[in-house]
Amino acid sequence: MSELFGRDIEVNRLIRALESNSWVAVLGPRMAGKTSLAVASSKEFARMHGYSTVYIDLRNSTTLREATERILRNLPQGVIKRLRSYLASVQVGGVGIRLKPKASASGALEEALRNLRKTVLILDEVQKVREGLPQFLSALSVAFNENPELLVVFSGSYAGLVRKLFSQTYSDGLYARQPLEITLNPWKRSVAEEFLKRGLAECRVGITENELEDVLWELGTLPGWLSAYGLRRCLGDDHVKALNRVSESAVMEAKRELENLLDGRSSNAPRVIKLLAYGATWSELEKTGISKRALHVLLDSLINDLYVVSKSRIGNRTVYQFTEPSYRKAAQLIELR
């Protein structure tokens, strides 16, 4: 069951961007299929134009040194051989590459990226690199300016941080132009229904209209969670078991995301999160005791960074509410301070 189902427009847009020598940022909520889109589209571009693709997961790389070593481990041996002065250890296949204690991580990364030929580098969850970020951006910008055969596709689940990276670098004059943004939203209900029906039919598993309604009510329309449900059904789980397992995972992940977002914020912010589970107006949210500025920043993060809250008109009221079921349930589990 492919998460690229229903993403033809985004796939074509990404390929066209790479063909125009643009760097690309794929943004959207968790489980929207960002990584799948970035990897599959880049591989198709590479097949068409004689490029190679290198995928790097930066989820656990919080420093420039960690990110550099992770990137180097995935590069061709011909490139690594040029970096001997920077490296303490190299094993066959790149596994175990370590920088010398006093070696410049940014210098090694810059040199490596300069020497890549006809390569699409996919940097997943790039916003996780915090320590040494200016040097990381500088190395990327040098590659952008000096190596026309290197293309980069960024992805991230916290759009605000990713955009901040680009705007900061752009304002410093490092990028010739900012990456093109492609935002993945949850599927429309009709697309989600067709995806489930077609995918389950391929592995000869039936789904009733009531079961379909259950899935969309519990999981929403994010491709990743629907794929997880479909995979469990195809592997033999019945509807109830598959739905319960996936729903539990979705809620726990949403809860961790919200807890990370709340870290360091106003002590009243958890009350705001709980109200958003049911829908609330600005004035109702203010009654939690949170300041206007803190409320504005929190809502901006939820709406424009994580894409998990929307505001809509209901009668003469503007209501803020979580858009995905997993976040609504997770919000109810957040502990008050």
C-alpha cells in the first residue's frame, strides 16, 4: 500500500523542481508521507537523468559532527578517500566512519559535498541539527554555490524550524535562492477511502463500510497511519485489533509531539492544548490565563509549524481545533502543571 497514492501532483512538482536545478523542502505533518515522496520522486528523477540518490535520516543527529559523520557514512568510497586528513577511522562500505577529534566537521562536510557528482542528497528531519547549525548551513551553501551537480531535498515535520533555517541562511547571503516548498496535507476523505479499499483488495482483504468509517474516525486521513492499518490487516490482524494497535501508536506519538511543543512554555499552555481537543475561541483560550503573546506563538506553532490545528468559522465564532483524531485524544492526556 503506497503512501504516494494520490500524490501525483506533488511527485511531478518535485521532479520538475530538481530538473530546474532547484533545491526542495518537503513539509507537512508527521505521517503525511514526506519521506516517501522525497525518496521516490528523487529516485525517479535520478533514473531519468543519470543521477544517484543518497538518503540521510538526521532524526538522531543533533550536532554538526553527528550529522556530518552520518552523511559521510552514506557517501561513495571515492569521495571518502579524498577526506583522509579529516577521518580517524574508515571501514569498508563507510560503516564506522569517525572524524578525528580536532578535525573540522564543517570542513569535512564541505569537501565531501564539493566532490559529489550528479547526486540528489535527501536530508530527512534536518531541523534536528541544532548545535553547530550555522556551520552546517554554511557547508551546504558552499556546495550549493560551487557544485551544480549536487541537488538537495530537505524534509521535516516541524515546518517553522525548517523555514527558519532557510530564511536565516538566505538573509545571510549564503543561498543563491531559497528551496522550493512542497507541503503535503492529509488526504481528502474520498482519497483515503479509495486508498484503503484498493490497498486491501490487492491483498484480498475485505473492509465493510462500517469498518471504513471506524478507521477514518479513529485515524483521520494521514497516509502513514492508514498504511499502518492496511499493513496489519494484510498480515492477518482483524479490523478491531489492527485499528486499536495503530490508534494507540498514533495517540502516543501525538502526545510526545505535544509534550515536546509544550516544553519551556507558559504553565497555562497545557490548558490551551486540552481546550483545543474540543474546539475553542480565542477568548475562551485566553481564559486559561495564558498571555496574548504566548497564545499567539503557541497557536502559530500548531497551525503553521505542525499543521495539526485549524481555525474555522462556526456561525459568528472563529473556533480553533485539532484536525486529526490522534491529536484530539492526545490533548486530553496532557497533564496540567
